Amino acid sequence: MRILIGNHIDPSIRARGDMRAWTQRLFWFARPGDLLILCCEPDAVFVDYALAHTGVKREELTVLTAPAGAWGNRLLDPASLTVPAFVEQVRAALGPDGGGAVSEVFALWPSAAVARLANALGVSDRFPGAAFFEQGGGEIGNNKANFRALAAASGVPILPGRICRSRAEAIEATGALLETSASGAVVVKQAHNGAGVGNQLLVRDQEMAVDHVGARHLHHLAPGPDGITAYWAKRWPWASREDRWPVVIEEFAPGADAVYSEHYTSDEGTRATETGRLHYVGRRLSHQVVPLNGVTEPVRTALLDGGTRLAEAYRSMGYRGHLSADALVLPGGRVVFTEVNAQVSGSLHIYQSIAHGIVEVAAAPARQVVEYHVPPTWAVSSFTAFLAALDELGLTYDPATRMGVIVSMPAIPLAPGEPVQFVFCIAYDPAEGHAGAFGRLDARFATVPAGTYDASQHIGTGAVSFSS
Amino acid sequence: MRILIGNHIDPSIRARGDMRAWTQRLFWFARPGDLLILCCEPDAVFVDYALAHTGVKREELTVLTAPAGAWGNRLLDPASLTVPAFVEQVRAALGPDGGGAVSEVFALWPSAAVARLANALGVSDRFPGAAFFEQGGGEIGNNKANFRALAAASGVPILPGRICRSRAEAIEATGALLETSASGAVVVKQAHNGAGVGNQLLVRDQEMAVDHVGARHLHHLAPGPDGITAYWAKRWPWASREDRWPVVIEEFAPGADAVYSEHYTSDEGTRATETGRLHYVGRRLSHQVVPLNGVTEPVRTALLDGGTRLAEAYRSMGYRGHLSADALVLPGGRVVFTEVNAQVSGSLHIYQSIAHGIVEVAAAPARQVVEYHVPPTWAVSSFTAFLAALDELGLTYDPATRMGVIVSMPAIPLAPGEPVQFVFCIAYDPAEGHAGAFGRLDARFATVPAGTYDASQHIGTGAVSFSS
């Protein structure tokens, strides 16, 4: 049996609002016999739905809820994992062999608290990287500033950029980068955030096309050094989270495609697991596609080579487990890397569980999988309403054709009574594309009037936040 | 020629008071033809004194002062290194071959600003680790929290301990560590500080012997959980520098000896350079001795093995240059590592330049070198007064006997008119020890009445701070 932990980045590193729904994607990874630990009671409808796809029976799984901690049941309090009574509960669930029955400890986020739980259960040697994670390795491996140093040291291509620890450094770096940047624009990145929510694009040219960029926030710089100083006077506290983290400032590369290469690192070495592509609309993550297509062989090779070198670098440091190396394909075909997420990303369930496990995309005829975020224009009333619509529209996933929609997570409202938010996959024939299926759903659900929502703030900053 | 940069930790990481005197130890490393960059005009008397020992002629060196920045000439402002006019001044000093004449860039602290200067001069490939340091690698390599993760991942022995990112985590960790700690005491460490100034010892037992410990601050915990909560309510802002850095909390090991193993890491690999011993008096760094003696062979082997593994780990991450792996020898002989200083430490000039370069300690008859901090009880009026006293006492370094005193840095007062502070080496016959020479100096200078100074605050927190 394995112990699967539905946690998320430690709140002391990045406080997230409500991770109840998103962490339940853990069920996609469950295999018969596994013990799952969540921050809340799972959504029974979603669990039955997901397990019906994976073929695991509910009674083959043990699900435990960690005691409510500082964040109630919205976020798993890392300290809850080692509350003595809970450790006893876990131990009891392991059965008569105790820790001997455990083959692996798998956590969505490599928290020191997971390492301590593994210690308490006597199964540390089955939590890969336990020693590193127990001493804060999770933070080190997911810090976007550290990424740049590790990438640079490994000779992996990155964009020109700087790491700043003070407002004065940020002002100087912004000026210097804008001077040499062909685009006249830079991206400011928080060290710990995800899906572009912690990125702000600073542009001088009001006409620049930036809609497709993974930077939730946009700022038009006033001319000259004063514009830079004024920006940082206002935004340094946001960018550094009140001086808490280093800030990355990077040249902006216009017209680039966002791709990623995922890898698994173990004591034995590293292996590439999958590549994919991210699409941003309105500077907000809209959808991602696996496996990666539409790139030249040199691009694919550069992506895999750089990803492998990064995986090796993170492995050398002590990291074990899945990681995602994110990159941009520049208009000329050059591949530059932008960050590593050394955690279970928002892609693993898509490619490992859904695309390969359920859809078997590599079988003939080939299939592809796209995962969409429900757009801010959609009003979906509930999970079951969405499933009913899929049925009506003939979009329910069909194992015979290996096409159709699979919802990836429970659907819960941003606020009581509001439309629900979630992500869902469409398995499709690459020759046909996914626009048709998406268009039919869009026609059905896009009823939120324009101007009544703030697209740049809709997801990830409210009560429900997901994607890494 | 080499470019030697007399800098110090970036002020955005750790703001130090006044580094003018301490950074002039750079002259111990100078070789004919070198270009030295300092934050201030060097002390001419000290320079002549040091060069008389190393045999380098003043006219064989070029010394440039970086433009005064945010800290005047007290601290080298990293941004000053790339002020265009200064870059031009450096370039002019390189002579007709320009960057081609430069064999190495060597900095006391591996700042991104040094990498940018090397870039501007076109000599990045001669600043080992430039790519890593340019992206903030210096901070990563000197963070005491990162050390624990890297050491744990490398299987290098460390004391039980935790990395905390919030007060709540610190309270929980302190309670848990005190529960399992045999000593009933823990050490709290700031991520970025040195010479024990950023360490605080928390003890429950008022009688515990702690005078010899490298922890400037001491706190007697009130009984029970309330004592822990009360401590952190007050000291979390100090320990975390207002939430800026992770905090290390480590079990305290009573009765241990503080030792270190220094290593050099390059593209080719790592090599051990020297081992030594640190002595704390009144929980304040008093003196250090090289080469290390008085340890068993198993201890020496464990120290060198662990140090080598750490050097390899830091090298894998991208670090290049000198580093010091600090360790404790526990009463039972076990060696545990406590931190890595991935920078030019406060020991390199002692062993490389003075002990090996000048005294040649390994020649027959063998010699040893101790470097003392001027104790808080001494009133020394000036550098020349100290040299005069050495002459009178027959303690001036004598190349014939290879014994006597060599002052390591300029001597400047903590405040105008106050006694001067500095460090000085005594070369001695290991069979005799250094107590005799030190005793004669102590008899001469220990005229500050007890109770008129605060030993725990005397050095490193005032106008003059030194040691790393």
C-alpha cells in the first residue's frame, strides 16, 4: 500500500485560500490498497466519478481526514499530520504489518511535515527525499529565484534576468534590463506563486500583444527612470511579499509559446515523463495540452535536454519525486527555461492518470488531452449539472472512442450560490482538435455578461484556488 | 594579474555596520600584479605592514576604491562595482591587454555584483561560478537553513533540528526538540549571520555550562509551553529578521568542540585546504587555531569526509571557490556539521597566507598559528602602539624563529577615541602553546575594568564588525 497525502504548499511559504477541491485530484493517483490523507471529507460524487474512470473501488481505499488545524478544513495544516492521535489513526489504518505494509509515501507537496509523519510511522525510507524535505528542501526546490541560480549553474538557457533582495536592487535591475531588452518589457515574478498569478508584466509599449502571456498582472510603465521608481515604490511589498522572498526580474520575450517537460527523479537517476503546452488567455492559464505537439524536433530535443539537466541539478541537490521544468519557445525556435516546480504539478494527473492511464493517448488511433479551466464567462451551477450537460451534448467521455470530457476535480462555488469553478479534460482526436467540443460547452455555459467579472482576478485569488 | 575584490555579504542579505578594516585582509591574498578593489582608501600603515610580511611590493599592486554608494565608504555598495565610470577605471587599470590580462576574479563574498563586473569586463569565465553567483547563488550557499537540507540530502551528520518559516512552526519545533533533546536546550540560528552572533541558546537548566558555546545570546526558558511561546512572541522578529529568512532550531550539544574543515571547489572537483579549531569565551569567538590538533584520527577522518561531501554538494549546486564546513566534535567523538560558509571565511588569510605562506607551519620545527580577537577587556590605543608593545615584549614576529605576532587587519576604534579592535595571529611552537605570549599581552592591555563593558555585544554589532 501507499500513503498518498493531499496537501499543498506549506502555508508558511504561500498561504492559499481554500484547497479542499483541488487537492482531491489525489484520487486520480489512487491504486487499490492505498491510504489517502486529505484536509477535508472528500466530495463523494467526485470520488465515485473519478474512481469509475480509474477502475479503483472505493472500498479498496482508506481515506483519512487530518485534524482541522489553523485553517480549519480549508487547508491542510502541516502540523496536523503529526498530532499524536492522528499518527495513531494512520498507524491503525496500516493494518497488522504497520509500517512494513507501506511501499511509498507520496505527497502533492514535499513538506517537512510529511517527512515527520513518515518518521513517526517508521517509513522514512519509503518517502523519497525525506531527509532533504525534512529540512525545508521543498521550499528550496520551488523558489523561482533559486531556479535561476541552479539553471545558470547547469548551463540551462534562461532569459536575461536578475534576483533582487531589496527595492533598490529591483529599481537598478529593472532599469538595466529594460535598457538591453529588445522588447522594452520585463516580467516581475514572486518567488512562490503559480500559474502566472505571481507574475507581473511591465511594459513601455502600450500596443504590445500580451494577452497570451503567463503574467496575471500588467503594468504600463511611465516613461523614464521615474516610471520604474514609481512602480517599485508601490509593488515591492507585493513582489517580495513584504521583503520575505527574493524577486525575479526577467526580460520579457514577446510571442513565445509556453511549454513544459516533466521528469521524475529518484535515487537511481531521472527520467522524462511527459511534455505539454500551456495556453494563456487574458494572461490567465486557460488550458494545457498533452502530449506536446506542433513543435519541431530541435525544439523537442532542446526542451527534453534542458529539462533533463534541470532534473539532474535538482536531484543532485537532494530533490526526489516529480518535477516540471517550464520553458518558452521563442519565435526563432530557441528554448529558454523559466521555472521548475519541484512538486506534483497541475499536470501530473492529466498526463499520468487521464491521458496515459485512462485515454491511453499513445494507442492507435492517437488521442490528445486538453485540460481547461472553466472560463470566467461560464456559469455552471454544479458538478451534476455539468455532467448532465455533457450527456446532452454527447460529450461524456466514451471509452470506446477514447474521446470526450473527464472532469478533473470537484466543482465548488467561489462563494455560496455562485457558479462553480473546476478544471476538466477533453480527450480528442488530434486531427480534429478540441475547439469543437469546447465550443459546444462554451455555447452552453458562457452566460456571464462581459464586464461583470474581473478576468485577471477570477481564479486563484478567491476562496477557491487551484493549479500549482 | 588577478582582480581581488574586498567586499562582504550583500547588504540586502545582511546589513553590516562598517567593513572598512576587516575587508582590508584582502592584502594578505595579494600577489604581484594584482588589482585590488576596496570600499575605502586602505590604511597605509597596515598595508605596508602586511606587504612587508608577504614580500609583495606596494608598487606591484593597483588599488582602486569603488565609488561611495548607499553606505558611503563604510560598506562596498554592490551597485558601485558596475557604475560605468568605475568599470572604465577598472578597464583602464587592466592595461593594454584589457580583460585578456586577467587570470582570475577573486571576491571575499560571491556577489552577483561581482559577476556583473566580470561580465562588463568580459572576464566572466575567469570568475569561477559566475553564472551561479550572478543569479543569487551567494545567498543560497550561505543560508544556514539551506545548509541543513543540503547536508541531510548528502547524508552528512547534523544535529536534530528544524527549519521554521513562521512563529507557529518555531513554537511547535522548539517544543518537539526540547522533548527529545538530552540537554534540554536548543540553539536558535538566524539564517544569515556569523561567528555565533546570530545564534541564541535556549536553556531550561540554569546551571548548564554554556560559556564556551558559539551563541552570542542566551535565554533561560520559563517552564513549560508558556516559556516557549513567550520566547517566540518576543524573539521571532529577531530570529527571522522580520519574517525575511527561515530560522534554524537545533538541539544543543553540550561540551562539544567547534572545529572546521575548509575546501576549495572548482570545475575540476574539490580539495580540502585546511582544518582548524574555534574557541569561544563568554559565547563570543575568542580565537582559532590552525592546523587542527588534539583530535583523534577517527575525528579527523570524519571531519574531512563530511567536509568533502559538503563541498561536493555545494559544488553540484553551482558553488565555486573557498568554503568552510563548520562542525562540532561531541564528547563521545562523533562529528556533526553545523553550517557551511560558502565564501572567503575569516580563516583563509590565517591558514593560507599567514600559517602556510609566511610561517610555513609544516616546515621543521613545526609551528602553529592562533588568531585572537582583541578581548573586550583590552584597551589598545592604536595599531602603532600595539606594534611598539610587541617590540618591547619581544613578541614581534621573527622570521628566524618563525614565532611571534602578526596583526591580521587594520586596528580602528569602535567609536572615535575608544580603544581599537582587531584580530592578530600568534605563531608559536605547539609544544609550548600560545598561552605565554597571549598572557604577556593580556597583562599589558587588559585594563578595562570588569563590569564596564557588555562582553556579549562588544564586537560585531557596533561600528566595526568583522569575522564572517
